[in-house]
Amino acid sequence: SPLDPGSAIKTDRLGGRVRHSGDKTVWYHISGQSMPEPGKKYLFFLRRHSDSENYSIITAYELRSGRVHPLDGNKSSPFAGAAYENADEQAFLSKVQEAVAIALASGKP
């Protein structure tokens, strides 16, 4: 289903933090997958859960100061999206829009 611009959605990603007794907090996450941070600008790639209204974050790119920064990947867990590290934001968004248009024209969801 298409999303309306400005509408709120719920997203899921494995991981989070657990506060243990005392003041000890431990972060749990999948290696190579980072968590988006509030207040930052991202382009998300999502998959809708078949049994709920929530979406899973497949991956995302932070858009900062006109540049692109993949949310996922690190030296021990490389990610194909790393090819876009520090790419020009407008050129990147144009490529994404073109890919979406091609997919829609060919009948792919």
C-alpha cells in the first residue's frame, strides 16, 4: 500500500538496549546493522509485515549535509550499499527514483 507523505509508520529492527540491575545498560544488535537515530534524515528501504501494520527496516541511508551515509555495514560485515558512502545526495535520490519508476512500470511491487 502506498504511504502518504508525512504519515507516521511503525518500523522494527532487531536489537535494542537492556538495562540490568544497577545502572548497567547493554546494547544488543545484529553485526553490521546500525539503528537509526531520532532527529536525523534517512531514506529507508522497508518491508511490510504480512500480519501487522508494521514495517521491517531492510536498510537505510542517512542523508546529511548533501551526502549519503549507509546505516549498515562495517569492516567485519561489509554491505553492498557501502558503494554509496559519501555519494551526492541528489544524484543518489535520482537513482532511487529511477529504479522505483522502472520497477513500477514493469509491474513489480
